[in-house]
Amino acid sequence: MDIQFTEEQELLRSSIQRLLRDQYDFEARRKIVADEQGFSRRQWAAFAELGLLAAPFAEDAGGLGGGPLSTMIIAHEFGRHLVVEPFVETVVLVGGLIERLGDAAQKQGFIPDILDGKKIWTLAWTEKGGRFDLADVTTTARREGDDYVLSGGKTAVIAAPWADYLVVSARTSGNRRDRGGVSLFVVDRRAAGVDLQSFKTIDGRRAAEINLRNVRGQLLGKEGEGVVALEACRDRAIGALCAEAVGAIGELNSATLEYSKTRKQFGTTIGSFQVLQHRMVDMFIAHQEALSLMQHLNLSISGGEAGLSRLASGAKTKIGYAAKFVADQAVQLHGGMGMTDELNVGHYFKRISSINIQFGDPAFHVLRYARLGAAA
Amino acid sequence: MELALSPEDAAFRDEVRSFIAENYPAEMRVPNPETDLTKEQSLLWHRILHKKGWIAPLWPKEYGGPGWSITRRFIFEQETSRAGTLPPLAFSVTMVGPVIYTFGNEAQKKKFLPRILSGEDWWCQGYSEPGSGSDLATVRTKAVREGDHYIVNGHKTWTTLAQHADWIFCLVRTDPNAKPQSGISFLLIDMKSPGVTVRPIITIDGSHEVNDVFLENVRVPVENLIGEENKGWTYAKFLLGNERTSMAGIGRSTRYINKLKQIVEAEIPSDDPMHLDFQREIALVELDVLALEATELRVVAQMARGIDPGPAASLFKIRGTEIFQRITELTHRAIGNHGLALREQPASANRFMPGPEYGHTASEKYLNSRKLSIYGGSNEIQRNIIAKAVLGL
């Protein structure tokens, strides 16, 4: 199994590669990250211009109909360039939710502005003490006329400081950790009662703790079915995050290989030492396996196959551990240079560390994989 | 695990313990002492130990050491690291000091040793160069004799806390034609000399610990040469031996494991399967610590009987650093989504950090500890040492 990309997909890939090579090299990224805002509106507009923000959406929603494979292609290239802009958050997470759950008015109201790069969105599902459990929701929503009123808190929400809108999970019935009774809501990030405390993330992005006090929100999808929707959303997110991780792994491996062929110690290149050769062979194998699983997962997402969610947890585990191994070794083999802020290697290490936390770390997902297997 | 102590040594241990409890400065108890303290703050404990006569446990009594037995030195090391005190600057007390009293002349001993003990001089280490990391013998920084001075030109790197340093001890090449190891000299250079420039290197945790040090036509008086010209490699190896002795870090690992346990209890409900997963991981790393500690105690007991520990230091370095890296990984994992946050440097209490305080330094410690398997002779080099010196391969 190896995905043969269509002409269209190849075109998408080469056009992203060209854009990122011209506008998003490591120095350009450094400037973006150091900027007060922490991301680039100009880049975001360029992504929209190229159709990247429309690529995965269905054609009847105004998208290009590329589906999960286009997401995979984009995320893989974004991973190679350590792109900080909120593609996964806006397009994959929220875009996917609105496309599947939104009513006609919501789709018409929100999707065009996403495609055009006019509005940025993020998903706020994590709560203090909830770790990676989608159903661990204490934020409440009570009905008031046509709207709902939300109160509670969300934690470590990536891209929230950049966002115009949030999709927030809140409990409309049931108790904490009940799978039923969770619903999703669209909230204007600048609405009264929304309070953000922002911070920088380990991989140079921005996130926030969010406090909601009697905030008006509009229901997205059916009341009480939020967890099921979030589970499918997580599967798609994992498809994209794994592609980013594989992109990062590939870059780390080429950088390390290149370094080992040029760096000389003890009168020879360090790549001539067998212990390091074997290490790099293991890094190569890790990349190959991760790449294969990434394709397998994204094809399954495309086909909406049964057992998809278990596979997503499996891929998050395997690719997470592979990425961690490669990142550790890439820093180690670069020696002191791998520790510096100046070289990109450490930044891939940090990006991988961040990916491994988002939507659950490998230790969480391996258990989920085991349990879903036992239940099947 | 404890050494079997004589009543006198047990009394000594109690004395050390209560001295730390009563005298360790409160203002040094910051979230991350390695990055958050000013130079003056980090010297507070140094000065207290100096006043007490405990600043240099390794040093012979005639130079200002306390004259402790190997067992007492070990007790002191154990108690201070268990209590989480910031160790006195290693480059001064543990590294250059012993080189000076072992290989230096009387004038050098008289000039430098008291100032090292008092903390008046802050030393940094001019060993690594951009082309000389693991292979230190290829240093290219040149020192050319010109009358009563050496003229030094070169570029040192990874120089820890050079931004605070008054002096740097350098490996320099004095004979370009000799074999790599035999053309090196050990030179003491005043950081205030014209031609010395320090440039910060920021690491992936955002901190500024290490630096580039550029030496451009720096004039160094010949009296600052340690021992003989071209014999520097011998002194350097002697010093590296000292650098690697205390890297088992049992006290520090034990403290971090205790903190990790508290974090896990606070973060993860006991009915969550991840709780058991963490307990298992913690138990495994505790066993690693136990085995390393037992090995360390066995070596200390052998040393007390006069047996040369050989390359045991390499074993301690490999396992000690691997263990500590593992603990920082688990701690970073334990705080869940808050592991996404990284404190901005320079650290300030005014900047917002999410989540409970116990997790605020988890990300930076996790990132920073990647250096442990690289510096002080990478773990690959340490394995080579054991392969060669112990296994005879």
C-alpha cells in the first residue's frame, strides 16, 4: 500500500512546497513567532489565496472537495516547515465540525469566512483535571430563548488568543464524565463574559486559559451529542497531527544524516561510527513505519471505515513514540548544536513534544487502543 | 538506602542536615534555581558554606578543605543534594581549584585558591570549541609566546555561565606541530582582558546558561600558565575525572521522583487507568535509582578501603543522566495539557503560567535535561571509555 497521488494532489503538494520554500523558511518563521501576535495574518491570507483553507471542504460547502487526503498533504508540508498558523484548529477541527453538524444558516454564515481566511476559529474542549477525556466536561450551558448561556472554564486552548470564534463543549445535562449530555456551542471570542489568560506554548505558538461567565452561545449540532461529534473530530485531528509529526520526523532525519556526514571528530565523520549508523537506521525505520501508518489512517478517514477510531489511537501511539525517539536522537546526534535555539532541530523537538500532548499522549492512546480492541 | 554509619559519622550527618535546614537562604528557593537566580543570589549559599569551612569538601586541609574522610564527603554530598541546595559553582571549586593546587605553583595557589573559596572569583571552563566537542584534543585556540605574554586567539563554546565569570581556564594550542594531545597548554585568562567577548547562546528551553567566548589577540601573562607548557592535556584529563564523579545525582533524582508522585496524585484520579500506568513507570525509575545508588555506595565503600574506582564515573554519568531525563519526561507528561506551556525567559512572576505551580517548570526542565546526555563527555563517549578501559575492547 502506497498512496499514488492524483495529479490534483501532486499539484496541491508542489504548490504548498513552493509557497513555504519562498515564504516560510526557518528565519521567516522565527520572525513570525517572535512577533507580538505570534502568527502571521499575511501568511494566513496566502494560505487562503492558494486554496489550502478550502481544500478539505466538500464542493457544495464551497470547498475544493479534497477531503482528508488533502488535509494530510497540507499538514505534512506544514510539519516540515513548523508552520504555526492555526490550520488544524480552524480548518480541520472547527471546519470539520461545522461542515458535519451545522445547520444551513451556520454553514452559510461561517464556512465562507473560513475559506477566505477572514476568520480564525479554535476548539475549546479541554478542562482542568479532565486530561484527555472528551466527556470530562463541567462547563455548563442552559437554554435561554433561542440561545444558550455558558459558564465554566477551558484550559490550554491552542490558538484561542488569535481566534475570532470558539467552538466550546458544555454540559446541557448529566454529570461530569457522562458521555451523554455534552453539546457544542459557537461562541464569539470577544463576547461579554469571555476572559482569556494567554501564554506561549512549548512550540512557539499561543494558547489561553479561558473563563466563561454567562456567555451567549449558539448550539452547533444536536443537544447532548457533543461527545460523539468530538470523537470523530479527534480522529480527523489525529490524522492531521500525525501528518505534521511525520513531516517533522522526515526533516529531522535528513538534517541528522547530513550532519553526520559533515561533522568530523576523531579525524573522521561521525557518520562513520557504527553505533551512530545503527541509531540512524532505527530513525529511518521509525520514519518509514510512521509514514505508512499516516497514509493508512488518512485513507481510512477518507473511506469512513469501521474501526477507524481505534486505528486513530493506534497511529497516535506509534507515530507519537516514533517521533519522540527520532526527536531525542536528532538532538543527541547534533550534540550541543541540537540544544540551541538557533538551529531548527530543537524546534522540531518542541513541535513533536506539543503534538504528543494534543488530543492525548501515546500512553493514553495505547490504553484506548487496547480497550477498543477488547470491546470489538 | 543508607551507608552503615559509625556513631560519629551519624552525628556528622545530623549536623549537616540541621545546618542546611537552619542556614539555606530562603531567597534561593525559586521555581528554577539554575535559571532564575542573579549572580549575587546564587553566591549566597556559597558564602555561607565558606564561612562554615565546608565549601570545598574535596580539597586537602592545607588549602582550605575540611579534611573529611571519603565517607563524610559522601554524606555531605548526599545531604546537600537531598535538600535541594544549589551546589557551589563546580567550575571554581570542583574543577579549576584542584588543578591549581595539584599542578600550579606557589604564587598561583596563593593568588587564586582563597578567592575561589570565598566566591570572590567566578570561573568558567574554556574547553569545547565549535570543531572540538567530544574530540577535545583537537582544540585550535592558539597561544603564541611573545616575551612575558601569550597572545591568544580562538573561539570557545558552550561556556557555562561565562556571562558571570571573572576568569576562564582554557585549553590552548601552544605547539601546532606536535601530536594533538601533546601540544596543548592549560592557561588561566582574566575575563576582563581586552579582546575577550562573550556572546549568549540561547537553548531550547529559552534560558541563557551557555555562551560563545571569543578570544582576539588576548594578552595573557606567562605566569598564568599552569604547570608546564604543552602538558595541558594531562591536567585537562585530571579535571574531567573530577567533573564526572558526581553525576549519579541520586539526591536530585530522589527529590524529583517525590515531586512527580505528588503531581500524579494531584492530577490523576486513582480510578483512572493512567494512574496505574504512572505508578508502574515511577516504580521502574525508582528501581533504576535504587540500583544506581547501591552501586554508588558500593564504590564509596571500596574507595574508603583504598580501591581505585576506575571508570565508575562513566557508569554514574550514563545512568544518572538517563534516569534524570526519564523523570523530567514523566513529570512533563504528568501535568497533561499544561505541558503545552513554557515559561518565558527571563522568568518573571508577572508573566502568566497556566495550571498549578508544581507544573510551571516541567516543560523547561524536560527540554533543558536533553543536554545531560551530551555535555561533560557525551554518553556515547562514556560508553567508549567503559568499552576500552573496563572491557578491554
